[in-house]
Amino acid sequence: MTSTMVSKKEELSQILESSVNTYKVLFFLFSEPLNEDLYDQVKNSGMMNGLSEVFEEGQILEDYFESLESVNFDEITNEYRRLFIGPNMINAPLWESFYTDEKNLLFSKSTFQIRDLLLKSGREYILKNNEPEDHLLVELEFAIYLINENLRTYEETGEFNKTLLEDHLNLLTNHLCVWVPQLGERIRKHSTTPLYVGSSYFLESFLKFDEETVRELLELL
């Protein structure tokens, strides 16, 4: 193996380490309504700094996290419920199968594909058969798991695990990067706050970046 390849792998490993933190921030943003503690966690992570240099719409979140005084947490809670969990009509469901099934049915093909991916890695959704596995948070958490496992392998052996990378690419190319743009469209159509408009752009942009990173790593193997 040439020193150039080693250097490139090391560079990509550092990008993957950073990606884990980004996935965690995105997980936080979509896991529950923003409260003051969560707001501080995201702001102090520094993740929102310079987003506009990465993608044009990043300015939305940069501005939003500039000043706590402009944030109405009650409004955010109502918005989160209206968009993602109900109890009334859910305007932007967080399940992949809603977007990929012709009739917007849950527990359809993508649910079982994600279930199989999880099982292949020795993982099982705690709410299996009660809620579909193809929820955004399950898929983001699985991406974090795959990256962490591969970083551990790289630290121990100096090599990446090709199977883990292929599963990661499968998750991105055949799942997240397919349906998240549709989710983003619905969020931007129904959202009244810059937090979720900006978060939808952030999620889409980052997933594309992560897909490119994983492809590049696989080409080095």
C-alpha cells in the first residue's frame, strides 16, 4: 500500500469521525422538540458555524442559532408535533415507507429491507412489529453504528471493513438519499419556523456528502 493511499484513508477516517458528530446533531434535531438544553447542546457543538459555506441554505440554521432570544420553545413544540407526531394529521411523516410505497403504507417493502440490514449487523429494533424500522431516527442511528464499527476496525487494523462500508452505502443510496428529499419537501411546505426548514436542508446536504465519502472509501479498497 502506497503512502498516498494511507494518507487518503487517514483523511477519510477523520471525515468519518466528524460525520458521527453530524449524525448525532441531526438525530437530536429530529428526535424531539427543541428545548433550551438541546438548543445549547447544538449551539455549543459548533456544528452550525460556517454551514452557509457548505451549502447555500445553511445560512438559515446559522442565523437561527445566533440568538436564543429569537427562539420560542412553545412554538417549536407545537410545530414538531404538527409536522412529525400528531396527534392530528402528520404533515411530514418520518417513516421511509410512507414515501416509497405507492399507497403511502407503512410496514411495506422498505421496512423489511431496513430490518434485514439491521439483522445482518446483529441489531434488532426494540419496537419491532409495533413500529416500522424504517423511521428516520432508526436509520440515522444505524449509520452512526456502522461508522463507529468501521472506525474501531480501522484503529485496530489500519483497514476499513468493506462489508460495513457496503451496508453504509446501501443505507444511503437505496434508502436515506431516496426518501429524505421527499421528506424535506413536505417539511418546507408545511413548516412555519426556520428551524425545521433549515434542518431539512442540512439533512439532505449532509447525506449526499456522506454518500460521496463512503463511495470514495470503497474505491480505495
